[in-house]
Amino acid sequence: MIETFKFLSIQILLLAVVTSVHTYIGMHIIRRGIVFSDLSLDQLAALGVIVGIGLGVDGGSTASYFVSFIAVLVGSFLLAFVRPKNKQIPHEAVIGIIYGAALVACIMVADKFTAGMAYVTQTLAGCMLWVTWPLVMTTVVVYIILGIFHYICRHRFIAITEQKQKIDHEPLWDLLFFITQGIITVLIVPIAGVLLAYAFLMIPAAISLLFTRQWGKGLIMGWAIGFIASMIGMFASYYFRFSYGPSLVLSMGFFFIAALLIRMIRPQNR
């Protein structure tokens, strides 16, 4: 019973914090139409982990997180400053190319050392079952700091997203946005994996944007739904012995489908 309580409490806290910040960042990403930017940064973070392991760095160590951050920092610069001048090539094309290159690089690097492909699989599926209190508390503190930063600078980031007005030094603020996105990526990918990290960012935000364009209301709605869906997935995984990460992704996916159906029906009811 005590072990069960410890497991559930650490997971509940982690899910509550992760879904809050990810929902807000996800709202920006979806409204800006760069929905694969997080996936590319997630994959770059995974590439950093794989490269670190290939260099003899233990996964989950401080050095591993540092190598991963360097990878997403490079990706943040590319996302912020590499914009095709040809209007026929959208920014999303650049983002997709970065993701594809990072994924291929992961496979190529992992192929050079023993059990490398097993590490690639782990970066995709994650290992949230084995998180520790020190790691969770570090994540909580960093997420709180990032949340405060985004709250203080919210007018600039929202202005860039809504494109209602030009702001001074816009490329620099764009870079800061991607760097903060990269920081949460570095923290969450080693434990949640690329696919679940992407689901945390996209699905709750997408659900909220189906019903409201207001930032505050959308954040509360997305966080609440994302947290409830994650909890259902967590308990399903724990009691029915399903895989942890896929259970959370599927649970959030079911909530998204339900939201789509509700959104389709609502205009008819009016």
C-alpha cells in the first residue's frame, strides 16, 4: 500500500505540472501553425541523449541533460531564424526536415554502439514509471520558473502568436520562446519519450482551442482535461498492466475525439 501511494503521488504531481505548462506552450504552437516544432525539438533532445550515451555519458545524468540541451539550442536557433524567403515553402517544411534529420541521426548514431536501438526505442516510449522525487522536484522548480517568465512576458509572446502588432526585436523573442520550449523538452523527453511529450503539448491545447480563443480560459480548460485524461491513462496502466506511455496517449486521444464530436454537435443544438 505504501509503495502504491508513493508511485501514485509522484506520478500525479508530475502530470499536474507537465500538463499545465505544456498546454500553454501548445496553444501558442497550434495558433501559430507550427505544430511539428515541438516534435522536432523532442527528437533533437532524444538525439542529444543518444549522442551522450555513445560518448559514454550515462542517461539521466547532468551531462546527458547538458548534451541534450545543446541539441535543442541548435534547433531553437534554426526554428527562430531559418525562414524560407520563397513563399511556396512554408516554415512547417523546415520544421519537418529538422525532425526527419534528427530522427535519422538518432538511428545512425545508435547503430554504432551495442544496444543502441534499444535506447532509440526508449527515447520514443520513455520511462516515466521510474521517475524519482529529486527529478520530479527539479522539473517542478524549472517549470515554475518558466511559467513565471512566460507570464511576465506574455504580452510579447501573444503578440507574436496573434500577429496583431509588430514588436521590437521579434526574432529574439521568437528565439526565447523556442528555447523555453526546448528546456521543457529536455526535461520531459528522457522520462516521457518523444511521443508522449508531443501528446502532452498538442492534445490538451487542441481540445481547449476547439471551444475558446481566450488564453486564460483555454489554459484552464486544456490543463484540466489533459490532467484528467492523463490520470485515467495512468490508472488504466497501473491496474490493467497496459504500457504506461501509450496508455496516456490513447486516453488523451479519446478525449480529443470526444471533444471533436461535441464540437460538431454544438452548432446543431444552437
